[in-house]
Amino acid sequence: MDGYRYAVALSVLYQAVEDVMDIERAASGEFVGRLRVPADEAFAKLLPRFRAFKLLPQVLPVDDERVSIRAVAPRKSGRPSSSLVHLALLLATIVTTLIAGNVTGSFDTLRDLLSGWPFAVALLSILGGHELGHYTLAHLHGTRASLPYFIPFPSIIGTMGAVIKMQSPIRDRRAMLDIGIAGPIVSFVLSIPVLIIGLRLSEVVPDTGTSAIWLGDSLAVLLLAKLFGPATGPGQTLMFHPVALAGWVGLWVTSANLLPVGQFDGGHIMAAAAGPHHRTVGRVVVGSLLVLGLWWVGWFIWAGIMLFIRLGHPPPLEGVTELDPPRKLLALAALVILVLTFVPVPFSFPGLPAPISVFARQF
């Protein structure tokens, strides 16, 4: 936008803002003052007026009484990704999860590879459901989002999960919470029956102390194993069936995403619930992970990733209106799910300290 057109736009926008705000200060496209109407109503009035100049209004709190209204340029979404990219990544992830779930120990035939289908179907259903939860709520709130990008990765689970890309700003704190929490709720709900089925298929074996990997327990896993898993006696341990592993991974992914930091799902939820105070929570979480890193080195890596992608979270377009009571309960539910699914020491290996768990699961 050239200087003359921008000046004319600001002049007109001043009149538009004056309709909803007692302006105390105006400079560089920012208007500060007290709103005459509720913030959500003001935003609804301003949106079409700003869009006439290919701009968006952003309404954010300054203090307990005043707000700031700024003109921001719409985010450039870029060229939409080809459906072939999503399909190729999905097919590659199906292959890597089939390999991870292989129970024959051989890959001589296609039948050997396909033996991993129970694990692959269970895990990809959980991960796909998680991302489709975000995708659905984003579109319901008018936020453009890509289809899921599955990430193939040769490992014991065959993938690094899946992600979607937000292609336009989130409207307000209520939409931010809905979009952020939708994925974890779906993956939590899907993981529970998958884990129960897997526990029914799991076997009790002698504890020789020579397993390749030990999986730590969350409160949810402990409870479900107690209710639905076979009982173990002295000198015994539970060998997870691949479907049980998929359920365990689903719960672990849920807890990892719910960590209330930055661009994690928990970061969306915390930013929606706590507003600008979410950065303080993020610092506490990173500090706690650094302490937990003394027991599991992976938390050092997680803390480093969080610091790299920054602890802050971009505000929505309208960040003044607080959550309504049902959404406050949803935010509380997210905290409960995090507590139930968090694993202090997710993995351990022979020769290294065992997980902090009296019911460690052998895989």
C-alpha cells in the first residue's frame, strides 16, 4: 500500500474506530482508548470496515480499562499445498508404521510387512483424529487450515506424528481454545479404547531385565492396566501388544501436545485462558522440564525445542473478550488430561536407570 493510500485509509479508519471507541491516542495505525461497546461487538463492526482496505483489525488489552486497536495486514497463506503431498506423506507413514508394528521379525514377504497393520491402523487413527479435530474446529471458526501432514520416521513407532498449518489468523480467545483443545480431546478419547483392547491382547512374561525398551506409566495407563490388563506377579512384567503400544503412544502424544508452552496445543489453550500471562506459565514449564531432564534426558531436548520456537504465542485478532464458563471448564479439563497422561520418564533402556514406575511396561 503506497503512502497516500495508507494515509487516506487511516483517516477513514479513524472515523470507523471512533464509532466504537473513545480514542485517547492515535499513532502509526494504532488507536488506544476505552471501548464504547463490548470487545466482540466492536470487532464485528470493525472487521468489514478494515477489510475494505485489505486490512484486519486487532483488538488487544492495554490495561484493565483501555484497549488497543491496530490495523494489521492479512497473513499471506502462500500457494496451497498439493493434495499429492499430503497423500504421499500419508502413504510413506503407513509404510514406516507397518514396519514398526511388524511382529514376525522378518520382512521377506509382503505378508510380513502387513503383519504390522494392527499397530499402524490404531496409531494413525489416533494421530489423524487429533489433527482432524484441529482442522474441523479451525474451519468452524473461519480459520483456514491445511490438511494434516503426516511425518514418516523410521523408529520404534514409525512416525513423528502429524501437523496441520494454520493459514489465517485466529479470530478470538474462544476460537483459540476450541481449536487448541479439539486435537488432544480426540486423541485422548481414541487412545483409551485402543489401549484397553491392546491390554487385553498383551501377555505376562518373565522379567529378565533384558528388554530393548521400557515404557513409563502415566496415571491413565496405570489405571487402565489395573482395570483391564492381566495381573503380574513377582518376577513378571507385561509385554505390550503392538495395539497397546499404539494406545500408549496416543496418550503420550496427547500429554506432550498439552504442555502449556508456545505453539503447542497447550500453548494455544493457555494463551486463550490466561491472555498475556501465558509466557510466565511457559517459563515455569520449561524450568520444570529441565529438572525432569535429570531423570530422562529427552526433556532437555524438549526444553531446547520450546526455547527455540519461543515461549510466547501470537495473540488472536480480538484478545479482550474472556472465555465463557463452559470454555473455562474445557481449559480445566485440558489440565486434568495433562495430569492423567503425563509420563515423567517415557522411555528407558538396558543399562540406564529404569522409569519412575512400579508398573513399567516392557515393549
